[in-house]
Amino acid sequence: MADVVVLGSANMDLVATTDRLPGRGETIAGHTFRQVPGGKGANQAIAAARSGGTVRFAGAVGDDDLGRQILAALGAAGVDTTAVVRADAPTGTAHITVAAGGDNTIVVVPGANGTLTELLPAHAAVIAGADTLLLQLELPLSVVRAAAAHARACGVRTVLTPAPARPLPDELLAAVDLLVPNEHEATIIAGVDDPHQAAAVLARRCDVLMTLGERGAVYATAGAEPVTVPAFPVTAVDTTAAGDTFVGVLASALAAGTAMPDAMRRASAAAALSVQRPGASDSAPTAAQVDAFLGGAA
């Protein structure tokens, strides 16, 4: 049994670093190239496991070297990968450009992730035994909807990161316990321009935790005053997986019974540590590192 099950994407991140992001049609010189296991699902699973959670990853990779490298990275972080299937498609890839200061652009090629169009029996079984299910939108929407509905029927808390951003069907939001968008994603889903108004609109349908980057995060639930937790001031090197780290650590803390404000603070600390390091999944801190950071910030 796992405290946290992540049904999501697993990609190999192909990362180029530059002084600045290129403009449309522009070719610029890069400094370095790295190949790092990533994908929003795998990133969240690794962050949750490193923060002390018992975590199982459910997804798909190709029967190729990239897939084997991703499975090895998940296993090294303590993530159970027995629910990962081998698809008749290449492992997904993400092509990332990171500029000085941490800004980035990302193009994702789904590959094996795109083959998961329905909830497989093996995935349904591990979800049923979880405390918390983490979902994102890098898998086909059909399987995300099926997984959320199955989790709701099994009494499993479902946390959805709505990225890449898109309007969401009512039946999906009805099966979600906690929606964790950033400001941009919240406005797209709610159909309004102001992020805080968007959070209020979405909170009528499910609980919302909106991340605000360097301004922290706000938790909104119907019938209660919003709860805001500030971010920790740090100098960012690479923001690629900060949101995934936040959500993975948040889910691990909630599954352990931590109250929402304290879970948010712990997740914010983990995100602050992650942006000071290059990379995606490999930038997630351990529980001991988060404890030490919070001790120094107290």
C-alpha cells in the first residue's frame, strides 16, 4: 500500500542552458546540455518520496534506454515502479531551454504517455489502496477523468495539477478534492482574467491551492477565508520543476496528516530549495534538507 500514488507522465528532459530564451525564429548559442529524468508525474513522485512519503508511480514508458533510465531514477528515489507499463511507443521527451535567472520554455512530446487512454486494471488497483492520488494533464484527459472518478469511488483524496492548462469538464472537477493551479492555469480554467477572482470561482467547485511564484500560495475553500503562505526569498537558478516539487511534497505531508497551512509551508520550503538547483526531478530536496531549511528560516 502506498500513501501517495502518482498517475502521470514520465519523460526524459533534454535541457539546454542559455543566457536568454530565443525569440521566434531565432537561433542562439547554448552553454550546456543535460539529459534528466522528468515529466510532471515522475517529478511529483520523486519529490513526494524524497520528502518521506511511501510512493508508487503508475504510468508508461517505452521499451528503450530512456525508459530504463527513468525507471532507475524513480527507483533510486524510493518510488515503487511496479505499476509502470512498457508501451509500444518511444518514451516521452521534454525539450527544455533554461535561461540565466531560471526562466524556461518546454516542448513535450508525449510518446508512451499518450498511449494511456483508459484506466488500466493495474493502475486502478494501486489507486484504490492509496491515501492520496496525484494527477496532471500530460496524460490523455480520458484516463485522468477515469482515474479521478475511480479515486472518488474508493474514498481516495485526489489532487490535480491542471498543467498544461486547458478548460476542464465539470465531471472532472467534481471528482477532484484539491486543484493546484498556478495563476495562469487558474484564469484559463475559470475563464476570468484576475487570478484571485479565478481562485474564488474555482473554489465553488472544489478546494483550490493557487501557487503565486515568488509571492507564495493561497488556499481557497468554499465558505472560509483564504489562507496565504508566503514564499521563501531565494535566488532562482532553474524553476523547471518547482511546481512539481511543491505538489509532491504537499501531497506527502497531507497523506501524513499534516494540516494544510503547515503542509503548504513545507511545500514552499521544498520549492525554494529546488529552484536553487539545476534540473527537474534531481532538484527535489530530501526531508532532512527541508527540515534544516525550515529550521534556519524559523
